[in-house]
Amino acid sequence: MILANKINLVLLGPPGAGKGTQAVLLKKAYGFLHISTGDMLREAIKEGTSAGKAAQGYMTKGELVPDEIVTRAVIGRMNKPDAESGVILDGYPRTRVQAESLDSSLKSENRSLNMVLYFRTSEKVAIQRLSGRRLCPKCGKNYHVTNMPSKIEGVCDICGVSLIQREDDNPETVKNRLVVYEDRTKDLIDYYEKSALLREVNGDLSAEELFEGIATLFKREGLVDDNSDE
Ligand code: AP5
């Protein structure tokens, strides 16, 4: 595992595009720090922090949590020492205001984004993935009932506990999350296209095919050492 540069990467795409799944694979292969705003917010809710209390209602309905709450959490995390050698931002930014806040925060630290990976994903695939997603409540491992099933149905391979469904993966909330993505986040494709950072990948591919494609892209763009053993 060798990184040519310290890289800061954004994963952009609709709910169910497979951003979290790829972030885990990329972290394993290249050692980036994975910052998932969804995970951070769910953790804050579990801990009962003020940010968690403020976020809960929005998340249950599939609405976006206010920009200032999310930005404070992300920037705070990015300023910790373990983020210096590169981060994968999964689920942030999601609005133009968040993208601008990220730009100015990175600039003030003499850092910048290296790439925005846009997972172009069909709605049919996204819905199929979200409706079948299952999670381990103990270790957080992500499964899918047909695409990535656990060895024993409904049981985590690692912890042996019963898998659960995310509260916002019910059909009504999924529908709203996809609408909110179209309304509030899709605009960022333009934003990053203009800054020449956007690279598109086919989110409908299998997790393995997608990872191969991203690894090839990283090499082609000189983001990782050509001899790295991803
Ligand atoms: P968040 O947790 O970020 O959810 P999301 O963006 O809706 O994305 P998902 O986690 O649902 O999908 P994913 O693309 O990561 O797919 P995954 O890899 O899990 O956000 C939740 C909420 O928090 C938001 O609605 C909002 O309220 C709030 N929030 C978060 N960030 C915010 C922000 N910046 N601003 C404001 N509010 C914010 O895969 C899905 C399933 O498919 C899994 O079962 C997986 O096993 C399977 N799968 C994955 N990849 C593949 C593949 N290639 N082929 C087949 N199956 C696959």
C-alpha cells in the first residue's frame, strides 16, 4: 500500500450508489481516513449529543441536516492529525454551501481537493440496493440480502449478531432521499465539473468492477504509486 501523494477525495452520488462500500475498500487499499457524514451523524444520535438531537428529525424524514451542523463536524474531523495524509469524504459536501465551506477550509490549511468521484447510478439500482441493505449493529459491516449476503441469512459473519435495516431505508424515506439528492446535491456535479475535479464512474457496476475502475483511474491520474499493490 503506497500513496504517491496526500490526497483528498470526495465521493459524490445518490443514496445507494455504493459510496460507503467503495470508501471501505479504498481505505483498506490505500490507507485513507474515511469520513462519512451519515455515520458521524448516526453516532451523534446514538450518543445523544446536541448535534445528534438536532439532526435526528431531518434524517428520519430523509431531509438534509442543516449545513452548519454538518460542516462543523466535518471540518473539526479534518483538522485532526490523522486526516493530514488524506481523506475520503463520503456524503459531504451535499450542497453548494457545503462545497464552498470545504473549499475555503482546505484553502486556509494550504490543502485542496484532488478528485471528486461521481458515481453515476440509475434510480432502479439505487432503490434495489437500499431496500436490500442490512447492517451489523455491532461492527457496522454492510451487507445486501442478494448482492452481498452474509454467510448465514440475517447474521453478521464477524460478530454473529442479528443484522438490522437502517431506519431511513424504508420505501417512503428512500423516495424522499432520492428527491432531495436531485434537488440539492446533483447541482454539485456542475460545480466540480467547472473546477475540473470531477471524474465519473459507473455506479451500476458490481463493487469489484467499480473498485478496479477507480484503482485504474487513480494510477492514470498519478494519485497512487504505479507499483502499489491495490
Ligand atoms: P448517508 O448515510 O450518507 O446516506 P446516503 O448518502 O443516502 O448514502 P447511503 O449510505 O444510503 O448509500 P451509499 O452510496 O453509501 O451505498 P452503500 O455503499 O451503503 O446519509 C444519511 C442521512 O444523513 C442523509 O439522508 C441526511 O439526512 C444526513 N446527511 C449525511 N450527510 C449529510 C450532509 N453532507 N449534509 C446534510 N445532511 C447529511 O451501498 C448500499 C447497498 O448496496 C449496501 O447493501 C451494499 O452492500 C450494496 N452495494 C454497494 N455497492 C454495490 C455494488 N457496486 N453492487 C451491488 N451492491 C452494492
